[in-house]
Amino acid sequence: MTSSPSSTARRRVPYSGLWLEGFRVTPVAGGALLTGGMGSHPDGRGTRSRASTSAALWDTAREEWLEVPALPEPRQDHAAVPLPDGRVLLIGGRDDQTTELASTRFWEPAARRCSPGPALLAARSRPTAVVLRDGAVLVLGSDHDDDLERGTRAELLRPGAAAWEPAGQTVRLFHVGPVCVSGEHVVIAGGRDNGMGFAVIDGQHLAPPLDRNTELWEPQGRTWSTSAHPLTESRDEPTGVTLSDGRILVVGGWRGGESLASAEVFDPGTRQWSATGSLEVARSGFALIALPDGRAAVLGGIRANPYEETSAVELWNPATGGWTPGIPLSRARAGHTVVPLGNGAFLVVGTSRVTHDGSLETTSEVWRP
């Protein structure tokens, strides 16, 4: 760990309203791009929410936000991925009238504005998108399973292509676990099994059972298969990240109403999971990032005892498998986004409570390990 302090300069993100949710932050050359979201606005004694056309560019050299031309239409709960050519692809999401969008947009760095992209084969809200080694984009998942299968049908956009194409169907019908790229494969780490949907009956919460199985996407046949080696334990909503050596680290999650501190690592060579060290403090709503030197970091989240947001950071050492304290965030956060800035620093963006009156505000800070 270096002696460089984490930036304590907290800056309000440029947006209209009280706070912003459902936005996306994507690394770009020279900084990061924030797009869309749902802004909360004062409405008499309460608040009202509406989808936003917000767009802002974080300038790393100046350490400040720059306002750029707004999105052509409101968009929240979309996916946004950086492309090898420097553009950003915005995918799906929803707005105030439509629960699922099929539209996509390319953010052009030279013009700092969006241009139309090819429509998805299926409209998707809160899709999961990953960029493959050849620059293609793979998308799966959806909030609304009206046909009970659409969320499991993946699609692919190849570099320079004018249309999306089918990319196979996953085994799972409902929520998948972390989706990470390792080499030429895409890995789904657990999730929920097929079965009944989510419901509350007579006060009892019902959900499909947790599934430890690992699914792998093979690019040659564009097919999904279940690995013979599942996760070491069941996890609901864990977080995963691809490490600098191609392995995948999965941390935390829930089971039996309790947040998990345990973690495990996927080896793409053997396609097996193995347990690694546990967090010092179990938490949920944290951010997990891979560091260039092979380590990983868990930042912020909500700790269980006492139940509160935390600014604490823990660093994972691949040599020992253990976790040690890192430089904390400048304020306690949960449900935030962290993206690399390319200079050894990371931009942290999220909504947290303002100390003096407890109100919410969406701010950013720069964190250095």
C-alpha cells in the first residue's frame, strides 16, 4: 500500500434534482463518463422521480466534472460499457413511460454527444453487458420476464456490426450471479435456479432456490454450458471481478438473511472454485474492484453490526489470500460505483447522506490504494 492519501475532495455530480439513482459511470480516455439515471425532485412535502438525460464527464487532469451535451432521451437502469475505439455503448434501460428499452446509443468522445446504435433483439431493463477480448459486446438479463425466457437469451454485437445477433440461452431463468470475462469465456458465478418466481404469500417471501452452478459461454458455438465445478457455497447477490491474471474473485452475498464475509476464486485453467480468505467485516452494498498489481479491494458498503454504512476499505492479497485494511473512503457509502481512471486512481460515485441534515446527495471522490 502506498503512502499517497485518498482524495478528500467531495464534489456534487452535475445533475438536476436532490439525488440521482440508476445512473452509470464508465471509464473513458482522460476520465469517466456519467450517463442517465433517475433524479429525485422536491414535490411539495415529498419527492417525485423521473428519468434523466444527464451526462457529465470527469476530467482526471483537472479533477472536476464537466457538463457535456445531454442524452437524446431520458434513460435509467441501462448498461454502459467502454469500447476499444474509445466510444461508450449505452444499452437498454427504461424511462418514465417504458419499462424496457431496446434502443442503444454510442457516446462519441470527439463530439462528446450520442449517436444512434442498433436496437437490441429484445428490450431489456437493467441488462448485464460485458466487453469480450475481441471488442464484441455480450448482453443478457432483464428485469421483466414477461415471456419467462427473454432474460436468459443473450445477444452479441460484433465490432462494426449494424445489428445484434443471438448468443445462446443460459440455463437460469431468473437472476444470475456475477457475470465476468476470463480469457475468451464469459462466466456466470451462481445465481438462482429455475422454478417459481418471487412472491409474498401470507407474509412469507418466496423465491427460486439459490444455485451454486457455474455457467460458461463458449464463443465458437455461442453456447452456454454448466461447469462440473460449482461455487464452494451458495450466495445470493454476491459481487465478482476479473483479476489482472484472468482469475475471478467472488465476494460476499447473502444467505439466510445474513451477509457473508467469505470469498472464493475461479481458476480458468481448471474451471474450479477454491475458498480464499474472508473479509474482516461482513458487509453488503459494497464495490469490488481489481487493482493493476493483482490485488483486489472492497470499498464501503453496509455493515451488519451496527447496521450502518461504512467508509472502510479492505485489500485482498493474491499471494496470501488474506484481507488487510486499506485507505478508507472520505465518507461512508453503499450502492456506489467505482471505475479506474488509468493513473492508479479510481473514481467513486454514489449517493450518501449529507452530514449536517441527513439529506441525500450524489457525490464523487477520487480514491487511491
